[in-house]
Amino acid sequence: MYGVLLNCSHGSHPAKKEELRKAFAALESFSSTLSFFTFKWKDLEDHFASIERSITDRLKELEARSAAAATAAASSAAPLVSAAPATASAPSAAAAAAAAAAIVTEYKGGDHFPQLKSLCAAMDAKGFLSYIFENRSDMPEIRKDLDAALLSAPDPAKLVLDALHVSDSAKSAKSDAENDGAVEPARRTCLSLLERLQVLAPEIKPLVREEAKKVAVEWKSKIAAAGGENQAVVMRFLQLLASFRLAKEFDVGEVLDLVVSMSRKKRTADIFKGLGLEESMPDFIRKMSNKGRQVEVIKFVRALNLMDKYPPVTLLKSYLKECRKEAQEIRKKGNNSLKAQNGAISKDILALKEVVKAIEEYSLESEYPSANLAKRIMQLEEQKAGKKRAAPAAAFPLSSNAQNLQQQQSNKRPRPRPLNAVPHAAAAAPSEYRPQ
């Protein structure tokens, strides 16, 4: 029966999913007018995939129980019926169970870590972390089953929060020598759990949220104590805010500053998406611009699907304009010296190369052709090379006194001499060198 149910649901799934995709595309067309609309179709697909894995796992359990019950019933009825019908019924039940298992295996890809799901279902955070740590060599495979395992927990958010508590308390109890080999795997595991929690977006109960806020306050104090230099703690803190939707419980300006400091990290744009700070995007862009990171803003704009509101090409052109101003300041402060000119040219070249790279990375060639930018880079590089060749000639310039003396000598005119005058040099010469 369960196999039939699975077949039916799986058979109707693609058509319904396609209908939903079309409806989502229609809704997405209005995203430019809905500031809160930041989801992508892939987000829904990932969520559906996790739910489907969880459902098929439950169906598999039911199939196994049904097969076991059928086998037990056939065994108990054996004395009351003839041998031939009993022999026929047992293979029938086994075949049904095997068929159901084959369907589930084909659909889900196999259940390689059943104990992981059992620990989550039991809300055993300590056992859950221990199991992952003991099998950390299989972490790439474990990650495939992690969503389904978390969703099998009665309260996924609380399970992840309990795991954070277990990890932090274990690190506090161990010596520094023991922590050397345990901290990094534990940190990565907890970060993975927080990442998946953000994607799955389960219900977060008020008490769990309050407890998560306490953890966030504690981690924030660690960031302050380290002067913001501990990037691992900063990333965990930001991910905690995104996963438990806590960003607005803290000073938004400080949160944005931390995002800016981690803007070059690969995961930061996805984390920013979960912070729910879309209305603070102008402040974020200003802070990024002050750090000279306008080009990096593009990946955040894309993550939040705000390209219409903040066009990437406009951001790139604004960045080049600011860099040109800074290059002019370099020349001005250096009195247009050779060193200042080379510094300004180098800054222009670096900015242009960064923009060309962004055009290629974000497929903006049709909107902002890079050919002229590449030509300008070549011109500047030739100009810089020419100045370097001229540098040796000016390496030892005459002092101001020497220049004045040279100028005076060039301006002097020889005085006219009488025809019978003896040259001063001849008069002063020894008698043997005087003319006879």
C-alpha cells in the first residue's frame, strides 16, 4: 500500500512542481517592487527536496514494518493452512517490501547514515555531534543526509542550538592540547548545522530564539575582546544571526560593519541574505564604498535579487570614478612627481582590471563592453613603462645651487681684450712656456 502511495505521489510530483515553478516565476517578475521578496526558485527546490527525503524515509520505515508484520502473520498462520499457500504468501510479502525499497532507494539515493536520523529524532545533540565527529572522514556524504536528518527532529532549531551548547562546553572543559585537534572540526560542524538551518528555515519557537540570542551576545563579546580580528568567530556570529533571524536584535550598523569586514568570504553574501537587512542596503553600499569595495557589492545585490534597484554597471562606473579621483589626489599630494605619477597610474590600472574581471564574472559584457577598458589598461601600462625608462636619467638631478651656477655661466659674455694684451694664463706661466 505504501509503495502505491509513494508511486502516486512521485508520479504527480513533476507536474505539480512545474505548475508551482511557473507561478513562482510570475511572482518573481514583481520582485523589483517587493523589497522583501528575496527568494529564488532554487531555495524552494532545496526545501522541497529536504521534505521529500524526509517523507520517503518515513515511507521506507512503514514499508519495513509492514513487511515484518506480514511475515509474522504468515508464520503464525502456517499451522492452520496448507503448506503451499503459506509458501506462496511469504514471497509475495517479501517481493512487495523489496519493490518498495527499490523505489525509495532510486528516489532518495540510499540512506547511508540511518543512525544520524535516529539521533536527531531523539533530540540527542551530544550523540549527534559525537557521531559526526567520529565519522568526519565521511563528511561530504553526511552532508547529503543532513537536511533529512535535521527535519526528522521534533524541533530542528533547538537541536542545532543544543549542539552549539555541547560544542562550546566541550571546548571549555578540554585542555589547550586537546582542543588543538578538536576545535576546528567542531567549529566546522556547528557552522554547517547553522548553514543548513538557514536554508531549511524551520519554525523557531520564542524560547529557542531567546536562548539563541544569549549565545549571540556571548559570541559578540568574544568578537569585541579580539578586536574583530577573529574571523572564525565573526562568521559564526553572523551565521547565527541569519539562522535564528536575530540581526535586528542588535545594532544594525555594527552588524553591517561585520559583514563589510567579511565581505570577501564566499559565504558572506548568502549569510547577508538571511539577515533580513534589505532596507539597510544603502548604508551597506556606503560602508563598502568607504572601504573601496564597490565591486564586491555586486554579489550581495545579486544574492538579494536587487539588480534592478542597484544596477551592477552603475556600481562599477561609480567605482572607477572614485578611483580616478583618488589617483588625482595621489598626484596632487606628491606634487606630480614621478613617484606620485606612477602610484596614480598603478591605482588606475588595478581598478580597471578589477572592473574587467567583474564584467566577466557576472556576465555584464552586453551592458558594459570591456574592450575600451582593456585598451585603456594597455595605454596606462605603456605610459608607466615609459616613465620607468625615463627615471634613470633623472635619478641624480643637479642641486639648485649647481643649476644656478650653470645658468650664470651660460649667460656670461667674454670681455674684449687689447690687441697687445698678454693672456692671463701666458703671463702666469713659467718662463720656459712663454712665447719668445
